[in-house]
Amino acid sequence: MSMISYLTTIRFEFGAINGIQQDLTDLGIRKPLIIADEGVVKAGLVGRITAVVEGGGDLPVFTGTPTNPTQEAVEAALSMYRDQGCDGLIAVGGGSPIDLAKGVALLASHDGPLEHYAAILGGIPRITSAVVPVIAVPTTAGTGSEVGRASLITLKDGRKLGFISPHLIPKRAVCDPELTLGLPGWLTAATGMDAVTHCIETYLSPRDNPPAEAIALDGLKRAVDNIEKATADGSDRDARYQMMMAALEGGLTFQKGLGAVHALSHPLGGLKDVSLHHGTLNAVILPATLRFNRSHAEAKYAAIRSTLGLAPDADLADYFAGLSSRLGLPKTLKEMGVSSAIVPAIARAAVEDHSHATNARPATVEDYERMLTEAIG
């Protein structure tokens, strides 16, 4: 078993789920609530987890996770957690179940309304070590939420806010590439581009953290080298392994902060009249932000070109737009159902998002309007 201790403890290998019972024992969890969604349950992935846990067949399972986690879903899962007398959580799925589990872990141990703990509302120091332990089991290779300190949740008033604290990092991350072998091609591509974007944005962040930058570049190369293989052939075990490692590495660098892509995709993901997949949003928005940031990150752009084996004068925006196109992802936000009417509101929300502060180049509302308009097409 390959054990990594960096921010948290990570099991990473084919068959890693077989160690979950030991993780539960180590953390003193006797009755976890499993957080998942209907798709994960139908794919048999929750069953594979309960099969390796003592008394797993009797464990309560919350399946009401929406595509973008909501306050309502957190409260519903919290109610089940309390009613069932649970003392920990196992999150199984993509970033949505994992983020939802973090929200439950927070409210199960902290008083007050959820928004009280939002980062932009001064909530970071209010989150303590009392957070209920979470074991995260990713079934996609994209979000990195299994080692991330943030949870993105849409409140009842429509604001999609970040809840950030080292105490929200899952106590165990169980990364088993076997669980991704049946992932559909489009979801492989979309979640994979999420990992690509995480590696790029954290690397470009102006915060000084050389170890994290090295991890980001390694994750970016793994993702770019393998995303097309994994999308074309979901049974390619090495490609699946490399994509899950790339997603993990993107998450391990989150402490550097993200940037304009996420400052825009977070409020877009909170729209109620259209459901927008986070990884797909990032893939579509990425080229516009790379064009915007270019003048303020020339040395890092050169390092990315070198890492990926591109020509010294290669246009990174065009390169990643081309990669997304080859993967069959939308070219514009318009194709995803986003109207230009939302530009002013989303641009204003972007400057209030926690990712805005660490963009490679300082951006104004007007800058976000131009980037968003370009991405809409």
C-alpha cells in the first residue's frame, strides 16, 4: 500500500477501498453516514464500499446530492446523520458528494447558520478542529476535493460560497482508480479538464510556494498526457491511474489559491435556471483567462510550455481550447445555455469570490465582463 502524508493521509492504488475499514477504526468511527448521489449508487460504487466495511449493508446512505451542492441538501443529510446516530462520514463520488459531506461535517459540530462560516464573510477562523471526520472516496478524476480544504455550497438565496479551513480536509482520502474504470467518456473529459485547470491556476497563483508549484506542474503533465487516452478508452488502467493522480495533485496545491476561472465558474454554478457542470465550465472559461493573464505570468507560461513539450511561442489559450475541442467538450458557454444577460451579475460576483484574490493578474469587474463575454461566444 502506498501511503502518502501530505495535508492528510491518502491511500492511493488499485484496490485502495479495501483499507476503508482500517480507516474507520483508526478514526474511531463506528457508524458513518455515506454521502453519495443516485448515479453513484446505480453504478454499484456505494455497494463496493459497503461490501468492505463491517456491517456495511446496514449503514445509512444519503443519495440526495445535487449536481452543485446546496444548503438544502446539507440540511437534509445533516438530519439523517443525527436521526441515525452517526459519528462520521464517508463521501463517495465526485466533488459534489465530497463537498456536501464537508458541509454536514461542519454543521454537525458547529452551531449557527451555514453562511456564518463562509470564507468571504469572515468564517475561516470560526471553523475549529471539532469538525466531524470525513473519509473521501473519489469516483471521478477531477475535483481534488478529497484533499481540498474548501467546500463550495449554494445557499438558499442563490449565492455559491466557499467554506475554507484546514479542518475541512478529509481525514482520509481513498483514491482507487478502479472506481473510475466505468466513468463515461464525456464525464472523464469534463472532470479531467477540471484537474487541468486546478493545476494551471494554482501554478499561476502569485503566492510563493515552490513545492506546491512543482506538484502542480507534475499533475498538469500527467493530465495532459493521459486525458485523451482515458476519454477514448475508459478501461486503460494506466491512464485512469495517471488521471486520478493528476486530480489529487491539483487538490494538493489548492493552498496556493485558484484564479479567474474559478472566480467565474463558482457563481455560474450557482445559477438556478440552468445546471452547469463545474469541470465543463472551467474548460470553456480557461482560454479567455489565459489570454487575460498572459502579460503578468510570462515566465510561468514558458515553464508550462516546457513541461508540456510545446514550442516556445505556443499560445497556451489556443492549445487548451484545442484540447477541449478534441475531447468533445463545448467550445462556448452559449452552447451550455448561458445567456449574455447574466454577464454583469456574474462579473460582480467574481470579484467577491475567494478565488479572485489569487488570480495571476489583478482583475476588475470590467475585466471579468470581457473574459465572460469572450467565453460565452
